Amino acid sequence: MRLNYRTLLPVIAVLAITTITSCKKDASNQQQVSSTDINTHTDDESVVSSQMDAGNVDVNNALQSTTSLDNTLSAGVTVTYDTANAVKKLTLNYSGDDISHSRTRSGAVVVTIPAGVRWQNAGAALTITYNNVKVTRKSDNKSVTINGTYTLTNVSGGLLITLASSQPVVHTLTSNNMTVTFSDGTQRSWNVARKTTYSYNGGIVMTIEGTHTDGSQANIAEWGTDRFGRAFTTLITTPIQIKQSCDFRITAGVIQQIRPNAVVTITLGLTATGDVATTYPGATGYYYFKLVIVGITNPTPLYTIILPY
């Protein structure tokens, strides 16, 4: 069972299609809430997160491959293996278009695992290092360059390739030292803590949660500083669900983006009227998400919109 990385695009990516164009003011604290900044950062976050998810799929496909050297597992990715030393190494070299042909990638992802550790064993951990992985969107030539290291842990044990006949497989991703360089040259810190549970129910079902806690705030999936120098925290307050039986569409979940002067809440898996969708709309139909922006000190919505994805 080889996964296509497009199935793992993070839910935050749907915000890239929003059409908020104005700035609104929270009268309670007189702070300006810039929708342009919110959209820009949300788009940045979607590109970074989608590449990390895509990289994890490439890694899993490479580890589950029955061949051993110099194999191209998906578009624009060549993998090489080095198993001669105490620490085994797998290198993904990106060059050219990805499978969607909507973006190009360059740079390398290096995966290391101690000799004797098998990825299918419970608790097995991979160290994954991004070396100048540049992702460029072809539609507008916007790019991000990712560097740093994170840990991918097979908490449950098992392989995705046998998911249809096995227990759920649980992976966690944690990082505290990623850096992202944007097209304008600014460089910011980026931290990630997510858990993905892969199960099978008439097809693959993926459930994504945030696992970091800061003080009383739990369910944090990503946090750091955006390109404008402002702190951000992204929570998954209701687990995100993606189903193969629904063409790998996002069918449920709630995410929340906390910024210095605004909170953005996105509820997914809705109908056009904002109700919870109870049936699959079909390959040509749409799910909808509801986006609400409120000021930090005023719960009155500054902006509300329902859009398809």
C-alpha cells in the first residue's frame, strides 16, 4: 500500500482559498487585525506543513520498498540507501516537479536510524534532517526553504503497507529546531508536534492531532514566529480526519490559529449551510469549512465565512 503525499495535505491548506480582503478593528482593544497578514501566514503554514507530510510519506514509501538502491519512488524524488555503517541512512534527493506538477522541490532529506532498529517495531524512531529543501509553487513562484531536524516515531509499531489486515498504526512527529526561510529572505523558527493515527475502515482513515502542551494550552500542533515577526500557535482542537473512502478528502476537524491580536477558528467537514456533513458529497461535490476571526479580548466575531474545499 503506497501512499500518495497529496492525501496528507494538512487541513490548514484550505485557508489559502479564502477571500478576506479587508482589515477589521477589535473595538475592545483597538488592535488592528490584518486579514492580509493572517492569509499570508496561513498560506506559509500550509506550504511548510504539506511538505513535511509529503516528506513523511516519501520516507514511509522508501522504508517499505522491497528494492534497495537508487530507486525513484515518486515524481521528483530519488532515494539512496547506506546500510554499511552503525547508523543506517536513507537520503531523499528532490529535483524537479512533484507528483501534482504544481510545485517544484530541491534539496535533500536525510533519514537516519541506528543499526538493529527496525522501523516496524513499536517505539522505533527516525531522525529526519532537512537540508535546504526548497518548495516553489509554480502558480506564483512563491517559495519556502526548510532546514532542521525532527523525530518521526512509530509509536504503535507496524507498517502502513499492511494496514488493511493489522491494528491501527500511530506515528508522532516532533521538532523544536526547524527554520523556514521565505521568498522575501526572512527566516523564522518553526516547531511541530503532531500525532497521526492510520486505521482501516473500507479504506485508509487518518486521524491527526496536536500533541504539545504549553501551560494550560493543550492540543498544539505547530508554533513559532511568522514572517512578520509575530508569534503564532496552531491547535487542532478536534482531530482532523481524512478518509480514503471519501477520495482522501478532509471529512472532519477543527483547527485554531492564535495570533497576538486575533484567534482564527476553522471548522471542517460541513455542508453549505454550516451543518455537519453526514454523507460524502461525491468526487465532484464539496465539503465546506467555516472560518471565524475574533479579537483576542473580544469574542464577538470580526469576520465569518463559509467556503467549499
